[in-house]
Amino acid sequence: MSMQKPLVSPEARVFMTSYLDSLALVERLHRLLLDVIKDEFERLGILDINSVQALLLFNIGDNEVTAGELKSRGYYQGSNVSYNLKKLVEMGYMHHQRCEIDRRSVRVRLTEKGRDVRNNVSELFERHAVGLEEKGILGTTGIDEINHSLRRMERYWADQIRYIY
């Protein structure tokens, strides 16, 4: 007599469907965010930079960082961030300088041109925050609940990477 796996409970199937919906939504939201940034930059006549690069400048802000630091913070994949940092330096959005301690490492910071882009993205996000709240789409409690849940998922996924392999 062969042993059969127990069937997944109906509750587990419902949860799995919701989990997959959440994954798809997070992915769509990220792509939509990039489209929103792209549209804003087209409206402003800033056509030499893409939305990923604009978001990178926003995330760097006033910091001086290495590509490795951006990757370790979870913002970007290694080759993707290195390519975009190189392009941003070439286009005059960032300064770069070899690290005094580790000559292999390059530290980057925004130029005035890069700070202008960062400010444009910041103003866009401020308008969105005000609009979401004013239109009753999301309030403080709702956004806090979303952030709390997403951080818990982030920790769970990070633990999966650390402890499974």
C-alpha cells in the first residue's frame, strides 16, 4: 500500500491564493512606481535619466555610499547598481572617489544635478502622500499596518535565504 500525501486543507489553499495575489501586487506596484516616476520626469522634460536611476538617486540622498552598501541595504542587485552608478557618474549626477582605506572600493555622492533629481522625486512622493491621505485612500493607521506586514515578510524571506542554504 502506497503512502499518499495528505491533501492541502481548504484554508491553506485560500491562504496560498492570497499570498500569490500579494506577491503579484508587490511586483506590479514596483513597476507602476517606476512608470509614475518616468511620467513625472517626462512631464518635467528630464529625459536623460531613467526611473530606476532617479530612484537610486533618491535612495542615496545626502549619503556617501559604495555600491556594496546599496546592495547590502537591499535596494539593488549588484551588477544593476554598478551599471547605474557608472552611468550616473558619466552623466554628471554623481561624484565618485576611490576609498582611502580600500582602493578597490569607490564611494559616490550626489552632485547638484543629482540633488535636483532627488528633490523632484521627493516632491512627487510628498504629493502622493498628501493625496492618499486627503482622499481617504490611506491614513496613518493603514500605512503603518501595511509597513508592519511587509517588514515581517521581509524578515521571513531574509531568514529563508540565510538559513536554508
